[in-house]
Amino acid sequence: MMATTDHGHHHDHDHDHGHEHAAELQVHSPIDPAQQSLTDALKTGFNLLRVMMLVLVVAYLFSGWFRVGPGQQGLIVRFGQLRTNSANESVVFEQGSHPTLPDPFEEKILIRGTTEQLPIATFVFARRQSDIGKPLYEVLPATEQIDPKTSGTMLTGDRNLAHGLWTVEYRISDAGQFVRTIGETHEEAGQLLHRLLEAAVVRTVAGLSVERITVQRDTGEVADFTEAVRQRMENDMRRFETGIEIVNVTAETVEPGSVRGAFLDVTRAQSERKRIIGEAQNERVRVLSATAGVEEQYVRVLDAIDAYGASQIAEAGPEELAARRDAINAALEQAGGQVSAELQAARSRAAELRQEVEQEYAAFVEWNKQFQGYPREVTAQLWTEMRDAVLANKQNELFFVPRAGVIEIQTNRDDEKLIERDLERFRNRRQRPQ
């Protein structure tokens, strides 16, 4: 029994001694430097990763800010629906910065609101790359036949053909409507405009003659039919609610090469005709202005004369004709130019004649009174005055002949008398008031 006790005691002693030895090994054993470096690197990497994740979360939250630049319209789509701008109750966000949720919660769309140009060459003949940009009449092929596979044409109402290079100027005025009905890019708008222009051109040109749609560079005329095309396209845009506004439509048109020479001849003849008509109208205005004054005055005279002529043709009564003549006289009284000068001269001459008649009448009344008391004396005095007047008149040639049964007088007209008479007549004409 003692042996057993001693043996147990010896076992416990050995066990405690082993634990003490292990503790001494742990305290005095050095740490591996590589392991320590790895531990420190992992700690630093985890800290850096935490900072980066925090920065990314903050950047992600702030990435929702939406900036709309000048000339742009912004739209925000939240779960497939356009978000309304609380500032103006519209789906369109104007220039500036706007807070939004980051992707993919809200999608941001920017639409240019500036005026864009879209050239359309559907109705033009085939051109080389080097010919693009040049006027059509300079690169027009002089071919007798038109291949529909390579050359586009417009069919006019009088069954003629013409080429046309069209340009549509447009802008997206309502980005909300545009995104709902068309798309998000100008390329999608161009596809729609291309088809609508073709339809509008076909419908418009089919009702016009070829002269109306071909604009010659020699005349400088404006193609007014392009406005009809623009209105058709504008109506289609409003009907489809596209949000696109058609600003302008222009066309450069030309006839087929085989007939262009004949068209140019016609155009030159029309230009010459217009020139001659213009010169005639200018001459008409010049003559009428010199005759009756400014346009308002001579138009009034012409209208009064035309009205009188119409009354004559209609066989109007005397009262109406008299009223028409009074209207002519009133218009002439208000006219200027040569009419005014002639009327003034006529008034002066009438005043002179009136004064002469009044003087003659007054003299007659006076002679009549004297004749009642002294008939013989008055007769002798009148005869004497008449004789003096006859003898003093340079236009009279006087001959004194003796009393005889037969008298024969042969004379040559006195040239100096004739010259003197003409000079007197000329002086009197120059002194007459104009």
C-alpha cells in the first residue's frame, strides 16, 4: 500500500514538472518575423479595404446627382416611369444639377435641345463622294435615261421628273414626348424624319408642275413649295406627339440632265419677259406721275375715268354720267404734274378772257349810252378807231387804189412784214403764263 502511494506521488510530480518545462519553452521561444510581417500586412490591407469600401459607398450615394448642361433637356426614369420635376411639375429637368438616386434605381437621359440639320438624298441622282457638297447643277449627269436603282427622282403633277436634295432643320422641343414615343437619341429622330419627309414630298410634288418645284440659280426665285412640305411634317409631328419641332425645310432642286438646257432657255425667256414688263411698268409710272402727280393722285384720276367708261358701256342715264364727270373733274382738281399745270394755265387764260369780255361789255354799255344821245358823233368816232386798228395791225396788208371800173393788183408779199409778224407772235407766246 505504501508502494502504491509512493507511486502515485511520483506520477504527480512528473506531470507538474512537464507543464513547467513547456511554459519555460513558450516564454523563451522567439516569434517568426515572416509570420509577423504577414500579420501586419493583412491588418493594413483589411483597414485599407474598409476605407475604400466606405469611399465607394459614399461615391455611390453621391453619384445620383444629375447635371444638365446648356442647351440640354434632362429626364430621369425611375423603375420605367419618367420622374416629375418638383420645381415645375414637368418631367423635363432644365439646366443645372438635380439630386437623384444612383443607378440602377434611376436612369438619367440627356437630350440636346439645339437645332439640328438632317440632309436627305432620297430624290437625288447617284453622286461620287467628291461631288457631295457641290451644287447639283454642277454635277448633274447628262444622261438620257434615269436608273431608278441609283437615281432618285420626284414625280410632278404634270408627269415630269426632277431631282431634289432636301434638308430638314428640327429640334426636340419636348423631351418627355420624344422619349415616350420615339426614343432617346437623335439617330432615332432622324429615321422618323426621313420617312415623314419622303411622304410629305411625294404628296406635295404630285400636285404641282415641274416649273413650281425647280428653282433655277439664274432667277434667284425662292421655292415656296417647301413651306407646304414643312407644314405637312409639322402636322404629322403634332398628331403623333413626337415632341419634335420642324424649324425649316429647304430643297435644292434641278431638272434631269437631258432636259436641263430646254428648261434654262424657258427660264431665260421668262426672265426677259419679266424684265420688259418691269421696264414698261416703270415707264407707265413715270408718265402717269409726270402727268397727274404721285401714285395716289393718278390712281384716283384713272379710277374716275374707268368708272365713267363703265357707265357709258352700261348705257347709264344722264344723271349718272353727269355724276361720273363731276368725279373726274374732282380728281383732276386734286391731281398734280402736267394736269395741274394745264389747269392752272387754263384758269389764268379763262380769267384773262373773262376780264376782256367784261371790259368789252362795259365799253359797249358806255358807247350805247353815248350813241343814244349823239349817234352821228359816236359812229364817226367808232369808224375812226376801227380804221386806226386796221392800219396799226402788222398782220394786215393795205392797198390804196383809185376809183376806177376795173382794178388789177399784183403783189409780192413783203417778207419783212412776215418776219416781223412771226417775231411778234413768238414774243407773245413766251410772255404767256405757263
